Amino acid sequence: MLKGRKFKGMMVMLLSVCLVFVFSSSVFAAQTNTGTYSFTGKSEAIITYTNITNPSINVTTTPTSGTSDLIVQLQQNINGTWTNAVSSWNSGTTTDTCALNYNGTGTFRIVFTTNNNTSTLQGSYSITKW
């Protein structure tokens, strides 16, 4: 009888340790940056990441002003020049998320821009790097 209780106790303790590891690793798996954007007809760099390999980034935007779609770019610094690595677009009127994935290593930044040079775009963003 005592042997069965010890076994159950060890199993509960082992399960607890495993759960703590699973939850802590998921917390540290992603880095999220949040903020606001505001620009009229020009690009706005949001955040720069250095020494990254194969970036996978989700960008969520919530517009508060303006109706033009946002072009969301993941740009790479190649020999001092920012070059578009991959881009997508988010809605200019509702909360929207796009995924930017690139196979490469280096320094990257997220840039918001629009095709409408006269529209003022404002809102909030959340960038999650996996």
C-alpha cells in the first residue's frame, strides 16, 4: 500500500515538473512588441531586430484613423542598404494580422507604408517574433 502511494506521489511530482517546463517554455518562445504608428504618405520603421536567423514574424495592426491599407514589410539590411525581404498588407479599416517569414540571417526591421501618399494612418500594432 505504501509503495503505491510513493509511486503516485512521484508521478504527480514528475507531472508537475513537466507542466512547469511546458508553460515556461511557451512563455519564452515568442517576443512581442507593441506600440502605435502615425504617418502621412511615408514609410515608418517600427522595430529593428539584429542577428536573426530565418525570421518568422506576425504583425497585427488596429487602425484608428485612415482607410488605406497598410503595406507591412520585413526589410533586411544588406551592405548598409535596407532591402525588402518579404511583404504583405493589413486592412486599413479593421484589426488584421499578417505573417512574414523569411529564410536568411542578418539584421531586419519592420516597416509600415501605404500606396496612398496623402492619407494619414494611425493605429496600434503588435509584433510577435517566433
